Amino acid sequence: MRWPMIAVLVAGALIAVARCRDEPSERWRAATFNIEHFPKDQRQIDGAFAEIATLDAGIVAVQEITDTELFAATARSRLGNHWVFIPEHAPDGTFDHQIGVLFDRRVYAFKRKRVHDGTRLGGRHKPTLDVELRHRATDEALHVLVIHFKSGGEHHVTRHRQYAALRQIVAEVSRSGTQVIVLGDFNATGNEDRADLAQLAEATRTTWATENLACSAFWDRLDTCPTSRLDHILTTLAPIEIRAAGGCAEVGCDTHDRCPLYEEYVSDHCPVIVTFER
């Protein structure tokens, strides 16, 4: 049953890719997607871009990209030459889980990229990637802030400091009145993280769009597969719909005896998509 399921996914993706090549992606939709250790193998490459093609999002924030050149080239070949990838930094020969922003240049024009070091905490943690885009039709500016916080329930103290640093970054970026989307893998493993997210939203006057999201990731354990809410989106825009795609949409958010094939073949995280009011 495994390969037929993958075949169905790929077939659906071919239809979506054809549509993606011909039509600009939805102006008011953005997504975040942690693609575990991309690229693990060809099967993952196929599955990940099959998912991206179905999101209908003009902006996709990604995490854990170890080969940014391959990711950018695959985006162009699978989605169309109008898709642009802005990575955290240029390839330097070192192994790194990079964060980045993939966007549809038919809808958005690239203005500039900044890397804010505050969330590094002076160490080896991830910075905050700030990609400023301009909507071609309205000339509206938009800052896309991508994060990937320290993982592990035992590392909440570190994440708490990262939240504090992120508050300052969002405050600085939004000072001019520009719209802001903050999205990525917050590794929000427990109630303390959710309290931090709520405080971040209040302090930055953003909407915690994913507050009621049921799940966004799987934990593959020996005898069970619980889900968790690790990935989040906060924004100054007005969200009207939030959902998780991929395996989360396929099997739901209950604890399962085993993880879905998606978790093995594509990622332990699901894409999370937010639609904004026009």
C-alpha cells in the first residue's frame, strides 16, 4: 500500500504544479514548512515539492535546508522560473540547517534581506531571517521573519531568551508601520512555550494565527506517534483561516500507533498555511 499512496501524492502534485506554473499564487496566503534534513533522498525531494505545489501560497518559509542551491533549482524546475528562494546565507561548504523564504516573483518583488543575530543569543543558535518584499499590484511592503528556535522540552530556558530577542526584532521591523509575518519552527513543546507565544503576540501587537492549531508535527517513538504544535505564525495582517497540510491533514492530530508514511518519506513536520483577509 505504501507505493500506491506515494503515487497518488505525486499525481496530485503534477496537477498542482501545472496550475502553479500558469497562475500566480494566492496574494493573501503564506506558509511555513520544516522539511526535515532536506534533501534526505529523491523521494523526499519529490514529496516536499508535491506538498509545496498544493499550498497555493505566494510565500513559503522553510527550515532545515542543508543544500540551498538544490532547493532553489528544484523550486524553479518543479514550480516554475518565477519562484525565487532567499536563503539565510550563501553556501560556504559547511553543513547547516538553513532557513529561507521561497516566494512567487509574479506577485512579490524582492527588496532586501537582513539577518538579525538577536535570536542567536551570542552562540550557535539560529538567527532571524528578515526578507522584505513588495507586492507588485499594491506596492505594499511586507517583512517576512523566519525563525527556527532551539529544540527539546529541556531547552525552554533557551527558547524563552529567544522569544525575548524576537520581540525586539519585531518591534524594530514594525516601527515604520510595515506589515509583518513571523513564522517558522518555534519548537513550542509545552505550555511554557505557549505562554511565551501569547506574550510575544501581545507585546508586538500581532495576531497569534496558529493559537488554535491542533498539530503541526509528529514524534516517531518506538510504540506510538504523538503529535505536537511546534510550528507557528504571528502577523499584523488579519488571518481568516489556518490549517496544517501534509500528514497532519491526512491522519489527523490524535496519537497513533505508528506515524504516517509522510513522516518517513517527507518530514516530521507538516506545512502550516495561513490565509489573510483581502
